[in-house]
Amino acid sequence: MKPVAIVPVAGAGTRLRPHTYTTPKALLLVAGKTILGHILYQLRAASPEKVILVIGPGAQGDRLREYAAAAREDFRIECVVQEEPKGLGHAVAQARPEAGKAPLLIMLGDTIVQADLGALVQEGSRVGVSEVEDPRRFGVALVRDGKIVQLVEKPDKPISKLALVGLYYIQKGPLLFDALDRLTREGRLTRGEIQLTDALQLLIEGGEELRPFPVKGWYDCGKTETLLETNRALLDQLAVPVTREGVVILPPVALDPTADVSAAVIGPHVSIGPRTQVRQAVVRNSILNEGSNVRDILLDSSVVGENAVVRGAYQRLNVGDSSEVEYS
């Protein structure tokens, strides 16, 4: 049976404000694509029956729904709404009516993981892990004899250095939904939320075998600094040569064909989105989101939101959507 992929994208993205006041975190640009665009591209290798996006209510949810409707993929994309932010486990549980009895492939909507998803879904339930120096910010897995024996969400005293990277394949999908239902019925919360990690621990305690799936390429898009780090890392790997008359391009650069760029020096490590205008500017190590306007400026280590206008002087900026910044 083909897996059903679940991608939770309902989070408010508070660490990426001001951008996420108006733009869903998953639709921010990184290395020439939206974060969600990278995730959907990766999911092709797993040949899912469909992808279920767990979105929030309101305008941001509507934008994600529109994006899903316009996406051109080899699988169906459906949306379900998480009405209240009650945790990752609660978000995944909202997909139960659409997922049926299929195996589940879960990928977090603010993390780009480079892994062989085709291999991941071939045999048994597995959880993506990567060794980190400080695992206290993550869910953590304890492994013995090739099997995961314990999972703990953001432990004060880590039981290992194997962090959960936000990639899960659960062969018996209904059992995971049953575990999430149990957490809800019993009011079992961790840090005030229904956690996916706790549901997976219930599976282990019930005799299900979960094995670690080592992941080397793991890129966080949860805050501005890590978004720029991910942009640099992915451009180094994925960028293709681009040229534009009258523009000096220092690779790697991702330049949308619809962007209007002239009399500029672009790069290295710059992503420029659709309908962006850049005039008489030097831009490096930055992300310019769709429709932004940058001119007469040297811009470094900056993220410019959709339809924002920036002009006038050298600055390091973090400018939200529909803003205007001018120096004279």
C-alpha cells in the first residue's frame, strides 16, 4: 500500500516574525523555492498516494490552500485544518479522516531533510535521526541493538545525542492515530501540548518496532539566522549557473526568471523570488521574497519580505511583508 504523506504547516512561525505575520512560514523562499516547494519535491521519491497539508484557519491557511491547488505534482494534495495550536501530535491527528488505513510518512513543514525517502518507506517503521551536540532543543531517541527503545521530547537531561529531525515513517498508520487519541482522552500533555513524540513512545511500549533512520542533510528554517544558513547550504548544493545582461552574478545564486534585475551585483548565496525588482544594488547572503523592490543599496545577511521596498543605504535588515524602508 502506498503511504500517505502528512505535512503539518499550521504553525504561527513566531521566530520568523515579522515575515510570518502575513506569509505562512512554509511559503518563505529558500534556495530558489518555497520551503514547502522543497518538501513536495522530496516527497516524489516516496510515491505517496496523496499529501495532506495540515493548515491553520484564516488567511494564512487560505494561502496554503491556494498554493496546494496550484502545485503541479504527481500526487494529490489535500488540506485539513487544525483549528487550535495544540501541538504537533494534535496537528497530525487532524489528518486521520483523510489518511485512512495507509502507512504514514510525516515531514515537518519548517524543516528540509535530504534523505532517500524511497528507501525510507520500503520496510518497517523508522524515525529520522541525526547526532547533535546539544539535543535539549529536540526530541531525542535512545537506541539499543538497532531499535529505538525510548523517545523523549526536549529533555532537560538528554538520554542520547540522537535528535529527531522531523521525518517519520509509520507502517501501521491507524496505530499512531489510536495513540494520539489516547493522549487526548487522558489529557497527557508535554509542555502543554499533545506531542507526536509521546504517541510514538506509546507505540514502542505497545510492542511496535521503530528503527532509527540516519539523516545527514538536515536544515532548519525556523528562524531568520537558520533560514539564511539553509539558503547558503542548499544553494551550494543545488544552484545552477545563471546569467543576466548587465548584472554581475557571483555564484551560487537562485534567480527567478520573472525577476527584473539590472545594474547590480548579486551573490554569493542570494535567492531572488518571482516579480522581484533589483536596481543599482549589491546583494549578498540574502533572500528577497516575491514582489520585493530593492534599489540603491548594499544588502548583506538580510531577508526581505513579499512586496517590501528597501532602498537607500547599507544595512543588515529583517523586513516583513508589505513594509517600506527608506534611507536618505
